[in-house]
Amino acid sequence: MSLQHLPPIRAKGCANFRLRVIFATLSGRRLRIDEIRHRDQSPGLRDFEANFLRLVEKLTNGCSIEINETGTSLRYSPGFIAGGKVEHDCGLSRSIGYFLEGILPLLPFARKETLLALSGITGDDVDPSVDFIKQVVLPILPHFGVKEGLELNILKRGAPPLGGGFIKLSCPVVRELNAISLTDEGYVKRVRGIAFACRVSPQMSNRIVDGVR
């Protein structure tokens, strides 16, 4: 029996929305989520969640997404992960990190190498910044076998509320993941950070660096 003939995974509420969609895509199981903020004054999916679904739709081939009129119920039937060249506008409700954090588990299993171009906000006080993903998250992936061709380039920075940032991510395809055992935490040798300024004097970055030191 194929996975598509199995009953759909059922869930309620908006918690772990990205994880539910990603796990359904990786497993090939259909997904149904009901009662999405059904008691809120503005019920249903938020615009950034719908935008995340559009990004997943661009990265896959053959998926089906059905949302009811109030946005409180979602039916998702996944397709296969296609990869390739994809451009997407992440909007201004959430930063690019919200979308990168969600779709990174998909990219190594695509049919071909993914070249992803995202525009929007590169850093805010809600989601992980693109610098955090580049310096902390991506260096972990080579332990699992995602090595050659993995790169994130920050071409333009964009701050809320106007955005304007632009990044490019390339991710290779892996046939299987490596099993890892990271038990030695090592020593803290140095602490690094990145200071940047947007639409203000460049001296602000220098003042931030001096203050941190």
C-alpha cells in the first residue's frame, strides 16, 4: 500500500505548523490540520504561514493545498521534492530566517541541487537571523553528509519594517545521511559576533562593537 492511500495525519491548532508540513512532505503522508486559531478574533492561517506553504509548493512538484474559506482548516497532499532554481519573496511579516529554518530539512532530499533566492527581512527580534543560520546551523550539516556545494551568501541586508534584504542558498543532494555521535563538547576558544547598521550612520556599528567588548 502506498503512503498516499493511508489515512491523513490529523492535527489541531497552529502549533508546530512548519514541522507538520515538512514531516508530511518527507514522509509522503497527507496532512490535515483543523481548528487553526478558530477562537481568535482573526481566525485562520496568518499571511506568513500561507507564504511558507507557497515556498514549499515551489520546492515540490505535485503537491496539493486546500484551505477553507475561514483559513481554519488545511488539507495538504505532498508531492516529491524537486529542488532546482527557486526565487521567493518572504514578505515583511516574518524574517527570512523563519522560512530558512523551516525548509532546510527538505533541501538535501531534493531530486537535484537547490539554488534558492529569498528576499525580505534578514534579521529581527523574533526569528533566527540569516547570520545565525550561516554561522551556527549550516556548519552542523556537513556532519550528516551535506558537504560540497552548501553555501549561504548574504547579498543585501534588510531590516524591519521595510525589508529589502536578499540572500542566496545553495544546497547539494545527499543519497543518505551519516549517523553521528557528538559527545565531546570541546572548549570555548573564542566568541564571535556580527554587527551591522541599516539606514543609520556606519559609526553605529563601531559603537556596538566597542560596547560589546
